[in-house]
Amino acid sequence: LSMVALSAYIGYRERAHDTAAQENIHRLVPSIQGYFVDHDSYAGMTITELTTGYDASIDPGLFSLGSVAPTQSTYCVQSSSAGRTWRKSGPTAPLQPQSCP
């Protein structure tokens, strides 16, 4: 019985961390959209610029744009919570449980 409870707890904890990482990305998307409206491109976008220019409540330590710089038409942003990483690879892409390239 304790093994079942432990397994359920681990599953619950993993889902909670997945949700936290997903929520982080969802909170960042309006700033990303604002950047695109202002610049007609994602090129040059940084997490620091999103924080200083669009939403001062963004915690830069929660996000990464990966190793591939944003381009005129796309970007990849990721967030992790306790080792559970999710990403959004562009404006129309769904969230995916993996890191940016």
C-alpha cells in the first residue's frame, strides 16, 4: 500500500512541476507578443529586454531562449521547475515537454 501511495505522490509532484513550468511560459507570452508588435520581429529579443521593457514582474531566472537566437518569425522559450522543462517553439506552437535547441 505504501508503494502505491509513494507512486501516486511522485506522479502528483511531477504534474505540479510540469504545471509550474507551463504557467511560467504562459505568463511570458504577452510580453513576447508585445515585443513582436513593437519590432515586427522576434530577432534581438532577450529575456532581460522582456523584463525591462514589457513586464518587470518577470523573473529572468525562470526562462531561457535556448542556444538558437530568435529570428524575425520565430523563437523558442523554455522554463523549468525542479528539472521538469517545457518549451514553446514559436508563436503558434503548443507547449512541449522538452528543452529549446
